[in-house]
Amino acid sequence: MRVPWLLLSFLLFWSSVGAADSIRNRIKIHKKSHLSRTSPDGSDEFNSEKVDLLASKRRSLILDIKRFLREARDEQQKAELNLRLGGLYMEDYYGNLAKAQLTFEQQQAAYTKDKKSKRQPKFDNTEALTSLDKARAIYRDLISRYPSHPRRDEMLYFLAIASLDRGKVSEGMDYFQKLTSQTPNSRYTNDALVQLGDYYFDNNKFPVAEGFYDKLIQRKYKPLLPYAVYKKGWCAYNSQRPQVALQHFKWAIQNEMQEEGATTQVKVRNEAL
């Protein structure tokens, strides 16, 4: 059977425009995924029926893409289709994670009301982790198979995020490091630099952390600039340079106030004060 190329073209277009942005907007610069009562499509209202409907649509798309992959002959198309497949499995992971959280909370509420006749529930994210592992396997294969692909930064970024969510922090940081060194002009580099800086900061390696914050400051990315200067101040403070730290804290407060109308990803004023 011949591939319906019109549908295939739509899937490839969506993979380069909608899917990556959808996942990235949910991730922001979090160290790993945080469970919250929000729907997988990013809206504030969590609706289990909506989650099930989206999951059904994802499964259908996944089957379509797997079929296209079996018939595809062009390596470029294979890479794009696998990128879309990885993105779908990541979306499936977040959807299943949210659903597992809701199920656990419902079971916990029932257990609290009747502890004598019910077992204490356990959080079961097995289905979510299965999707996450499939995404990780796809991104690892893409990185190995297409070392010069124009979307290599996306492969590295989402493999890093998926590794963090799997609890493999060092592995995730290795991929962030590769992203910043191999694709420094990527739109994902700012997030990667924050992840690296915070990782080394949390592990008390302040000179290394400060180096990553310096790189972020040099990029002059306004939504993260006050945060980078603020954390650079703490690096200075923990390295016995209190006057330098104070200067950075003042700068972060003043410039965050000036950017009040702009969107900043991290608010630092209250902490710096």
C-alpha cells in the first residue's frame, strides 16, 4: 500500500512546529516534571475524559507514524517521523502521569474515609514510564544515527529532559552539555544552561555553576537574565565574595522591576530581598 503523502506531509509539518513547542512550553526550566492538576494540552482545567480522548488520538497517530516508517525510504523522512514519534511518546508520558496522579488521589481520599476495609493505595506510574522509556530509546537512536541532523538540538534537549524524568540526572546533564557545546545557537540552549548551572550549584560546585550562568548572561536572554545574575550572586556569596554578591542581588532586583511588563520565567526579587 502506498503512503498517503498528504497526511505524511502534515505529520512532518506538525513535528517541526506544534509538537516540540507544546512539550517545551510545559517543561519550561523545571528540573523534572512536576505533577499538577493541569491537562496535558496545557490548559488549567484537568478533565479525565479529555485526557482519555487525547490519549486515543495519540495512539492513532502513533500507529500511523509506525506504518509510514515501515514504508519510508528517505532517511530525512525517517528522521522527521521518528522525531514526531518521540514527541508523541513524551506527550503520552505526561498524560499518563497526570492520570496516574488523579487515580492515586481518588484512591487516597477513599482510603482516608475508610481505612479498615481498604488497602493503602500506592502511586502507580508504570504506564507513564513505559511511554517515557520509548521516547528515550527513540531520541538515543536518532542522536546516534543522525549526528549532523539540523534538529539535533531538539533530540538532545528532549533526551536530556526525559533522562531527568527517569531519575538519570547525570545522564541528563551530559546531554545538556552536548547541546550547549554542539549547538550553541539553539533555542534550547538557554534552558540547558540554566539546568547545568543549577545542577552544579545544588552540588556546591559554585565556580562551575557560575561559568554556566555567565554564558547565559552573555546571551542577554531577558526572561532569564535576572535569574542568572541572581544565582551568580549566590555563587559569589558562597565563594566568600559578599560585596560582589550584593552587587548582583541589587542588579537582579532593579532589572526585574524594569522588566515588570515583560514575561520573565523566574521571579527572584522576593528571594533576593
